[in-house]
Amino acid sequence: DSKWYAERTLDGTNQILHRLITALCSIKCISQAVALLQMFPNGSGYNFASRIVQEDPNALEATYFQFLWEVPFLELLIYVYNKHRDERKTNYLIQLMAER
């Protein structure tokens, strides 16, 4: 587990989310993990999401982008895919953000 998880006291719901996210990351379901990270209060999942997205942006599946509602998460993905010159994903994310 990352230091991000170790430094927090988790209630029951957050413990379940933590276990789900850990399991999803271990089986390389990064898109699903990022979607669940939005559910942590006060944006506390953003830093971990940022790390796993930037480690391997190609591991994310665009079909799951529709389940992202937090603007900072969408902005992160736009930044990462623009940096990697993936116009298709960048434009799709910009469209999703405009709908929010």
C-alpha cells in the first residue's frame, strides 16, 4: 500500500473503498480504481489517482471516463493525455468536462 493510505484513519466505508481500489490496482483495472477514488471525501483520493494515472496512462480505458464527475480528475486526465499527444482521449475528456 502507498503512504497515502497508511496516513489516514479510515471509517468502515472508506476501508471498503480502500480494499476495492487496492484490489483493482493489483489486477490492473486502473480506470475503475480512478473512478472509485473520487468517492473519498475532500478530494483525498486525487494524489493517489494522479500517481497511478501518470505511471501508465495507456492502462486507462476511455469507456470508463464517463463515470468521472470530479473536475480535478478530468483536468488531470486532460493534462496527461495532452502531454502524451493523444488527441482522441483529450477531446473526449474536454467534451465530458463541458457536460459537467
